[in-house]
Amino acid sequence: QVQLVESGGGLVQTGGSLRLSCAASGRTFSNYVMAWFRQAPGKEREFVAGITRSGGSTLYADSVKGRFTISRDNAKNLVYLQMNSLKPQDTAVYYCAAERRVSGFPSYSSTVYDYWGQGTQVTVSS
């Protein structure tokens, strides 16, 4: 089992940057595929980015490709989301998620993720 705690959200102007962090408890962090999702008011939760167990492969939603970067530090039980060139449409609560299916590759579907953090608010002003 793993517990996830996000941090780093806040208010930023259009074009600005933020780095989100997700701290995971437990000794088996490297066994989990990690991902970031987001949910804006009145909208469904959507995939943002995912990273394999080793950090060697990543997956991004088209809406953030080229602007966001996901990374992880297995020694520190941390996963990051560097967000650059932020837009008002990036405003949402951002969630960290973990799963350990055999495939080992991130999924776009929130239903396969077993563990979730409480979320951190990101607001981008125009």
C-alpha cells in the first residue's frame, strides 16, 4: 500500500510555471507506475502525464505535450510535474496516482489507478 501527498499548487499568471511534487510513503515506491490527473470544476478527471517504474518512459496528454514534464526520484519516493507556459485552461485540482499492473506502462484511464492523493489546486489567471 502507498499513501500519496501532493504539494506545489498555487496561483500563477498565464505563461508562468509551477512544479508539483507528490511524496509517496512506503518502501515499494519503485514498484508503482505513477501519473498525474486533473479535474476542473464541472468536468471529468483527465489524464495529464504518466511515468514508468524506472522513469525511463513517459506519456502525456496532447493538451500538455511540450509544456509539462513528469519525472520521478525513486530514492526519495517523489514524483514531479513541471508545468511551463501555463494557460487558464490548465486550472484544475491536480492529483497524483499510483498503480502496479503487470504492463508497467501508464494508462490514460483513471480506473486502473489504485491509490490517489488528496489533490492540489492550480489556478492560472488570464
